[in-house]
Amino acid sequence: MALCSMRKARGCWRFIRALHTGPEAVPAPQKDAVKRVFSGIQPTGIPHLGNYLGAIESWVRLQDKHSSVLYSIVDLHSITAAQDPAVLRQSILDMTAALLACGINPEKSILFQQSQVSEHTQLSWILTCMVRLPRLQHLHQWKAKTAKQKHDGTVGLLTYPVLQAADVLLYKSTHVPVGEDQVQHMELVQDLARGFNRKYGEFFPVPKSILIPPDV
């Protein structure tokens, strides 16, 4: 199910196909490249006040400030916990409607459903093959979430931050609005971008964090 401007979104990730021909075919990131903002939100249904103050309000301001802005409803992230398929489908629709009602404007930004762009999972696998297991096991959120669960946690939950990295890097994003609890994950994104560039040639911009909810 495509949400908004899917064709436009797909144009951003065509560069991934250049991996088949080698880094020589891919231009290095330019210092004066247009700032591209990416952020995602899980489909938890109708957002509450905390969602609005913590992310959505900032999203609205960012789309007014920057010319290249992508927002994704990251439904693949949500299935790291058990989900009822029917409820999840409705939650995706509810979140979409809520974002539009809160001021996300398809004329100013691209809003799309993560799972409808298969390159997110393709790049995630490539990046997963580059990251060491202890790095993921030492992330604070992994420790916190597994401590609350009766089991040891799923592989999907463990590799969740790598999929986050793929979400960001797939579109060669330069800036990512994050809360303080996501700073460690952004450090992983930056390290994966640098590691990929060292191994295969300059390819990904190293994205910077935009801390929210402070003024952006």
C-alpha cells in the first residue's frame, strides 16, 4: 500500500542499484549537497500528546524549513513485537490520517510506508553483514527492552538499529531528527556509513542528528 508520492520516494533510492557495478559508478557526496531530512514513526494508531510534542510538531517545522524531507511510517519496526495483522493495518491508516491532520503536507514532504519499499530490507541485510554482534548487544535500548521481556529477545529486536540505519542511509539523508534516547543508535548509523565508505568508496553522507523537541 503506497501512501504518498511513492514514485518520488523511489527516485531517492535508485542509487542502491549501483552497488552491482561498484563504487566507481557512484559520485561521492558533494560538500554543498542539498540537506535531506529523514525520520520515521511507528504505526501505533492515533498519536497521543507525547507523540505530537516529541516528534510530529518538529516534523511540521522541518518540512517548512528544508526542501528535501522524507517521513516514513515504519511498520517493519513495529513487528519486533507481536502484532495482530488487522490491528496493524488499521494503525497504519490511523497514523497516516493523524499525520496529515497534524500538518504533514505531501506538497512539502514525502510520506510513505516503509514496507512498500523493499530496498529498506535489502540495504539492512548488507549493513547487518558489516556490524559485529557485541556492538548491537551493548546498545542501551536492547538491554532495556530485553530486561522487560520474559524471553531473551528476538533477532529482529537485536537488529532493529541496523534497519534504522538502512532507513536513513537508503535516501542518502544528511540530517535525522532524534530524541535523546536515539543518540546511541545514530552513532551506529554514522559508524556504518563511515565503514561502508572506507570499504567501498565514498558513497553515503554521514548523517547528523537534529535533537528534538528543542527548536529546529
